[in-house]
Amino acid sequence: MNGKIGLILSTSAVLVGLSIAVVFSGRVPLGVPGEWEWLRVKVAPSAPGLLLAAAAVAGYALYAALGFRSLGVPSAVGFRESVWLAGLAASAVAVQIAIPIGAADEYDLTKWAYVHYFPSSTGYYDVAKRQAMGDPWKFLADYPVWIASQDSLHIGTHPPGLIALHCCLIRAMERSPRTADLLNGLMPPQVAAGFRQLEALDRKPIPRADRAAIYLASLITLLACAGTVVPLYLLARESVSPQVAWAASVLWPLAPAANLFQPDADAAYPLLSASALALASWAARLRGTSGGPTFASIIMAVASGMIMAFGMAFTLAFLPIGLIAALVALSTPRLTWSRKIQVVVWIGVGFLGLAAVGWLSTSANPVVVWRWNLLHHAQFYLEYPRTYLLWLLVNPIELAVAVGLPSAVWCLVGFIGDRRYVPRAGWCALVVLALVHLSGRNMGEVARLWMLFLPPLLTAAGVGLTRLGGGPKTVFATALLVAIATLALQTMIQVVYPV
């Protein structure tokens, strides 16, 4: 390990230690006082749970280091990469199940039951159960009118995707009692305890189908969040070596935001953003290859647009992801402008095509829905004013903590130290994120709202780590530092319950 690597790891360790000390002290606000602050957890975690979580992240860090070393050796086309990547996806699921075991009671896996059920946490299950389940198709058809009367909080600023998802899950569990019983039987004890606590709180039973549906929604979020390592690896692999792509990907499952915000749906969106950007990147690359497969490029571009349209059924945060995808295509080297524009057009075809299918199948005009979402979002800042200059300073700090301070340091090293080697998606994401930040569209909760920007930014972390000569030991140390930050923060900060 050379001197530069040691200095960067030491700096990261100091930053992690300082951040933990600052949060633990309770003297520094976790946001802007009077405008938005994350609350603090006042319950201590159990020592056995914390030790189990620590052992799990240590095992994951070891796997990350071994994979990095293995991918430095040439192998048959794609075989070794595929095996290690499949193992990484499975390891990501395992470690993201283990990490919350180290949190305090009601902040551990218990939250898999609580978060979807509480109207003030998200509210989508509540709307689905109380208003949409009677006739889901009519509810969707009326959504452009219904959304106009909603407030400027969660429901009013989002399309109906999550409400529709909960309707589908509840109906599926009602129609398949055996599946519902299986899910209830396989439910971790902490999740089952959460449902029992909710029943005691409400003094009424929660139907088995509903319990299974809520648990399944949390499982989907987990699998999507952990599975983000696959499109993230492919996104980076479009322009860098296997080791660089691996170094970027292994940091994602340990990121504080990716763990603390589960089972909130925002933790699932990075799978869609990374997939859309990976497809756009590869579509542009294939289009630029002399004699390359034009049909494959078109399919990938259309698929990229369709994924973003699907994402827009859940959140308007995919609008800037579309801009990133377009910039990625337009910045592709050795590709004529006519071909660059063709890729962008095909992405647009995929987006508009799926949006049109959604419109025709539900009779809900998405443009009207999105317009009301934007109006409610603007209304939010009229009802809850924010100080622009203060958030201009706070947002980058919160985002760095969200991705993991050691990862943020490696991102900085990559962007500054080897600008030409950082994948286009990383630079395009940085530019668009800067524009979003300066626009003042998000002043508060960026750790949650900007989570889907983190995968492309992590490609720069992989570059920074490897270009300075970092090896398996560096990957292991970095992963451990990020994990320490995550394990500590989840015992001190409340993020998924009502503020």
C-alpha cells in the first residue's frame, strides 16, 4: 500500500470518526434548524445484533477484496466476471439483510412492517387499501382529477405507481392464500414482531394477505436495492476494466442511504436509474462500433427509455436521469453527431412508447399527473420555506454522508486525479446533479431524493481507487470504513419514520 493510498484511507477514517462523533454529540443539527432536520434515535441497539451485523459486513468486505484480486487476472470472455458478479448480487442481498439487525428495536427489520403501514411514513399502502382497492382501474382513470386535490407531501408529489403496486400485491395475495401463507411463514422474526406490534397499536388484526403484501413490497425493495450492483457494474464496464467496475460496484451495498432508507421505495429506484444509464451507454457504444450491431443498439436505447418511463410512474426524479442518459449518448467519443442523435431519439421512442401504453391502458393522462406533481412540489416550498444559501452548503455534505464518506473521497480522487478515465455517466451525472442542486429544486432530504444519482457517481470512486494503485487491501479497508459509518449512523439517525 503506497503513501497516497495510506493518506486517503487515513483521511477517510478521520472523516468517518468525526461524522460519528458529531452525530453522537447531539450538538450539531442534522439539517437546517426550523426548516428540516433528521431526528436522532434515542434507543440503544442490542450488542448481539450489532456484532452479527459487524461480522456480516466484514465477510462482505473480504468477498469484495477477493473479487477485486480475481478480476485482475485475464479469463475467458465474461465467464469469471459473470460468476463474481452473480456472487456480488447475492452477497449484497445478504449484507443488506444483516446490517439492520444491528439497529435498535423498531429500527431493525421491524421497519419492514412499519414503514409501509404508517400513513405518515409513506401513505401509499393506506391509499391503496382505503381508496383504490374497490376498483383500481377506476381509481387510476380518475387519478389526474384526484391528484389535483392532494397536498404537497408524499402523495401529491408522486404519480400513482406505488399505489398501483400495493393494489397489485394485495390482490395477488388475496387470490393466492398459499403464497400469502408461505410469505408469512418465511417472514423474519423481527418483521413478524413488527406486525404484532402494529395490531396491538391499532387494536385490530391485519389480514394475512395484507401482511404478506407489505412484506413482499419490502422484499422487492431489498432485491432491487441490492441488485443495483449488476447494472452499476455494467455501466462502469462500458468504458473501464473489470477491476475498476468492481471497485465501484462493491461500495454500493454498504452505502448508508442504501441501507437506512429501506424499505422505502426510494431505495429501489437506483436499480432503474443504473439500468437505464447502462443501456444508454452501451447503446451509444455499439452504435459507434464500425460495423457494429445497429439492431442491438436500437433495442438497448429503446429499453433505456422504457425503463425511465416506468420509473416516471413512481417518481419525477427520473426526469434528470433522462437528461443524463441523453448527455451520455451525446458525449460518446468516436461517434458521429447523426448517430448520437439517433441514439437519443430511440431512447425517446422507448420513453414515449411506454408512457403512451400506460395512458391507453389506464385512461390516465401522464402529462396531467406530472404537471400536478410539479405544482404540488412547488407548493411545498411555499408552505415550508427554505433558505437557499444554507441548503446550498448542507446538501453536498448530506450527499457525501449518504454515499459513504470513504466512497465520496474516492469519487473526488477520481474526478480530480484522472478526469479522462472516469466514465461518461459519472461526469454527466455530476453535471446534472450540480444543475439540480443550483436550481433549488431539492432543499432537504437529498440523501433520499438523490439516491438514484449515486450509482453513476460511484464509477468515479472505482477510478480513483484503482488509478492510485489500490489493491485488494484497499478495497477491503474502504468497504470496512463505509460499513462502520453505516452501522453507526443507523443507530443514531431516524430516517424512515415520520419527522
